[in-house]
Amino acid sequence: MLKIMKTMFAALTASAAMTAVASADTTLRWGEHLPQCCSMYAAAAQWAVDETAKRSNGEMKIDIQYGGVLATVGEIPTAIENAVIDMGNLVTPYFPDQFVINNAIPFFWPQPKSQQELGELMLKWHAEIPAFGEELAKYKLKLVAVRPLPPYGFICNKPIRTLEDFKGKRIRSYGVALPATLEALGAVSVGMADVEAYEAMSNNVLDCSAADIALVDAFKLHEVAKYFVDVPMGASWGHIIVMNTDKYASLTDEEKKVIDSLKGDHLTELLRLFRAKEDELKAKWKAEGTVEIIDSIPAEEFLKVTLGSDRVQGVRNSWKDRAVAAGMPAADADRVIGELTN
């Protein structure tokens, strides 16, 4: 009898241990290069944290460290690949050679799509065109959510009211299409991360920075520049939230469902936040005279100069060859170009 009781006790102990392991909370480490304050991206990230806890009944947690504490913007992809962090924001335009396929959108700027349309396109491409996910997987990355940029303009410390006023201006830039666009305008492109723009403008290293209205507020650029030049750049690409593929594979099926469920809902929440913030800031700037929005440059003139540039067209034409060389079938590349530009 004693032997039977010992056997039963051992079995119960083992079962309890297994249950404890199964019910243990899963915590994901998220590295974010942006500050926590005043950013629509940060607000959407907090939404993802809250929704993950809610949708998992509190069994999954995301621990976000903001401001590049765990990895700088240039280090995040490698940090995720090497499991230093589990997930984070990959600013794809900062890595045009490493993520050629996932950088399709930044090669085509100016372009006519809205922020919502670009977000929906990227999610659709990842669902239907294998090359997008395969490129990320080379670096042990998996798409979790998307962060399309709203329409961009330029925040400047001097007014730009005509195309001629762009000539010689030193403007923060990134990626591949934006430098070409600035060159077509006669401006000087200065490659620089968004987090560096405030100091550069306050020290007169820059005259302007490419930005959307919410970004001006997030980085307090209105303190060092008072003119927002509204031109028909259109929306463009920003970030992809990615997770280490090994970490994703280690999740239970239920946990994977929670992560997968964030995609479309995160985009919806991000768009809601941006629209509300833009309306708020436009009203505030007008009421307080904080920033003057300049919209005097005719759209047709701006697009004629930029899209008529051989350099701009060369950048646009180069993406297909680069994407095919990176492993994307030519037919899929043609589909992406068609859906993006029509």
C-alpha cells in the first residue's frame, strides 16, 4: 500500500509540475527605438500590450523598453535575430539593401496611396506573396504588425513657399526614393534617423526634416522649426513589427493565435490614433500660431519636377531588378508595382 501511495504521489507531483509550467506566464521582450511619450506608434504599441494580455486572459505579457534602451534603431533587426530581444520595430527604409523586398514602398515616392491603403497592401502581400515573409525569415524575423506612415511633408525653420525655395536647403532624409526626390527639387539630402532631427535643426545642421504632422509633435520639432510645408508626397512606409521566429515557434497554438490576431486590428487602431492626433494638432497650431502650414506649392508642379526626374524614375525602376535578384518571382514583382502605383 505504501508503495502504491508513493507512486500516486509521484504521479500527482509530476502532473502538478507540468500544469505549473503550462500555466506559467509568457513574457515577450519588445525593443522600441522611439520614446514612450507623445508618439502614435508608442500609443499603438501600448494597445498591443493591453490587447495581448486581454486576449490571452492575462497569460501573455509584453514588456516594452522604449527609447533604444535594449537596441538602437540600427541594432533592432540583429538584436531580434540573435534573441537579445523577442520583438521590436524594424524601420525597413533604414535597411534598403538588407530588406529589398519589404522595402518596395519606399522605392516609389511620391505615390498616390493613403496610409490605410499602404498598410492593407503590406498585409496582403505578406499573406499572398511568399517572398515577403521569406526575406524576413532569412534573419529569423516574422511579421507581427505594420506601421505605415501618414502623408509626409517638411518641417522647416524657414518658410518654403515655392519650388525655388527648396534649392540648397539641407533636409533630413532616409531610404532611397526620398533622397532622389530632394535632389530633383534642388535640395541637399542629409541621411539621418528621425530621433536626431531635433538636435540637428536646433544647431542649424538642417534647414528642414521630412516628417508627418504627428512626428513633428512626437519629437517636439515645432520648438526648433515653425513651418510645415504640405506637398503631395503621399503616404510612405515606416516600420514592421517583427518577432524572432524561434520565439514564435516556441509559443503554444493559443498564444500564436493571440499574436496573429493583432495584425489587422493593430493597423485599425494605429490609423485611428493618427487621424485623431493630426486633427488635434492642426487645430492647435492654427489657434496658437505654433506652426504655419504652407500649402501654396501647386501639386501638379511638385509632381512634374519630382516624378519627371531621371533619378527618381531610376530608383523606381531599380526595385524590380533588385527584388528579383533577392528571390522574388518577376510576376510577383510586377504585381506589387501595379498594385502600388495604380
